[in-house]
Amino acid sequence: MKSLFLKMFLWFCAANLILICVIVIGYELTNPDQLPFVWPRVGKGAIVSAARVAVETYERGGPAQLAQYLATLEQDTGLEADLLDSSNRNLGGRALGPSPPDDLAAYPVGQLVIRVRQRLAAVRLSGRVDRSYSFVATVPRREAGGFWSRTFLVMLILTGAVMCYLLARYITSPVVHLRAAAARFSHGDLSARITLPGVLQRKDEIGGLAGDFNRMAERIETLMKAQQRLIADVSHELRSPITRLSLALGLVRRHKEVGMGAPLARMEREVERLNALIGQLLTLSRLESVDTPPPMELLDLSALVREVSADADFEAASTNRGVQLVECAACSMLGASDLIRSAVENVVRNAVKYTGPNTDVLIRLLRVNDGNADIIVQDHGPGAPAQALAHIFEPFYRVDDARDRGSGGCGLGLAITHKIVTLHGGSVHAVNREAGGLELRVTLPVVEP
């Protein structure tokens, strides 16, 4: 049972039913001499009136008329009644009848005494010439809990259920709205806010929570946009001096002095790396500012993977490494061709960078049953620590063993891949292989042929 609304509704209903049971039982235990609301439709006043008529009938017409009256009373009301004298002799003529309560004499004349469990009602009355009578009536079992009593109970339970439903809905409805806004925010929609007036205008803790969420989201959105602007502005500002530095290096190389070849080559490599870093920063900044998928076109994913594999194998040959396309299922998808190519290239080049010398990076393109395709890239390198697997797709994150610029890069390639794949409705994750090395799995939605 995961629904908070269902939990609260059932708990409120259970509490309501327990309260009703406690009231009924407590009423019965503390008021044994009163007719409870679940007793028959014959009221206390009607029983006392019937007792007085019985006494008058007996004193006026004797046992025969009394017996006739009691029979009529039973037929009309269902009360099996008898009239007893002071010695508890049945004056109606029946040999066996209900016995009056033992403590009836302790009650005042004219007061009705009720025994709910025995379905017994009795009253003492005075007749002419100071004669004392006891009127005793038994209610048949079939009369217990009449229509209106049952209707009252049903209405009471239904009213409690409706009130419990409204209360649970009042408490959980804003929580559902808050959860939906938080889900949108966590999926990258930084403009997600609590907009329901009924939630924001509440004066309780839930209304305060909604206001705090909106302020938190606004603050985070401001910080994220400021960070994106900073990255983009710095990247643009660095692009021009890096370009001028490259031109200056070209001029210096034309007039280089003896012994300056190695330093100039090192300077050129660093300039190229800075230029690549700036390009990746601009790409990441552009992707971070996009909340909707880019323009889509139908592209042959299998052909794209073949081209990337061939290019990567050609580049890896210079480092005694290779790239092998083990399996390539025919499939197509809707996406931006340049972005998907960049995402796959980043994953493959990352694997080539870390795979051991004289080993091949293995690539597989597989169709899965849920309308997706998996691009699996496996290397034969050292792998990554288990705690780092969840962070390697974050910008500028590098595993500790690869912090040098020569092998570890700047930590933007996989972050760009993750953003591109997410924009296309896919996912990417990494696991360590049992045989050694790292496996990156890119899942992308494909279209049926």
C-alpha cells in the first residue's frame, strides 16, 4: 500500500468505525435501563401506555378481556406481554410467561425498566383498592434492529466514510501537486512551480512547504542560469585569444630558432587542448540551455554506428589499439544526426583512451523488445571504482586514477553524451565488466521498420 491518500482514508475509516462501536457498546453498558437506538420501533411511552390499558382492562373485564387485549397487543405490536399481580401470578391466563426483573420492586411505580440483553421491558403500576400489578413484555428477536435503526447505522457509517474521504483528499491533494512539480523540476524543467491557488493560499504547513518549494526552485533556476551564462561567456571570451595565440605560434614556427622545436610543439598541443575544451564547453552550455528535444529527422542508427566504429578504428591504430564492431542490428530512430554521432563518438573515444595496448574496443548495436536499441561499448582497461560509476557523466568529473591531462581529459565528453541521449528520450549508464574493463550502455528509442 504505497498511496498516502489510501492509507489516510483507511485509517480515518477504521477510527470512525471504532468510535461508532465504542459509542454503541458504551451506551449499552452504561444505560441498561434505557432503550438504545438499535432496539425495536416500539417506544417506551407505548409500552407504559399498553401497561395502563392492561390494568384497566383486567379490573373492568377480568381475565378473559385481559387475555383478549394481550392477544391483540401481540398481533399489533409484536409484544408478548403479561400482567402479574403482587404475588407474580399471571392474570392473563397463560401458564408460562416472562418473569419480571428481580429488582423491579426497587423502581418507582410507573417507571419502565429495560433489560436489553433479555429483550425485556417491565413496569409496576397501581390499581384500584391499592392493588399492585407488574406488566412484563418480551420483544421478539425478529423485531430487534428495525428498519430505521439499521438505516441510521448505515447513514452514520456512510457519513463518516464521506468525511474521511474529504479529509484525506484535503490533506493529500496538495502533496500530489507538489510531487508533480518536484518531478518536473528533477527532470530538468527549472521553471516548474506550485501554481495551484488553493495550495499557495493555505495557512498551514503544506502551504508553507509549497511557498518554500517555489522559492527554492526560483533560487536554483537563477543559479543554474548564471552558471550557464558564465560558462558560455568565458568560453566565448577565451576563443578569440586562443585563436590569436595559434596564429602567433604559426608565425614563430616560421622563424624558429635552433632548439625551439620541442617547446613549440608542446605549446601547440596545449593550444589544441584548450581549443577543444572551449568547444566542448560551448556545446555543453548550448545543450544545458535546451529543455525541449532538438529538431528530429529519421536517421539510420546502424549506418551511423558503422561509420563511427570505422573512424575510431582508424584513429586507434596509431596507438596499437583497435575498434571492432561485433554486432550491428538494423534499426532507425528519430533524432538529430550530428548530436547522436557526437554522443556515440564520445563514448567510443573514451573507451579507446582507456583500453589496454594491443586490445580492441568491442561495439554492439542490439534491438530490445520494448522499442529501444542498446549501443554497448566495452573496453579492456582498468574500469572505474564502484563509487565513481554514478558520477562519470557529470561535467568535469574524472576518476582519481586518470587525473593527468594526458589520459583523463577534462571530463566533459561523457557529460555531453548524457545530455544528448537524455534530450532524445534515452538513457546511458556504466558498469564494470567481470572480465575487466568498463561497459557503457546507451539506450535510444527506435522506430519500427
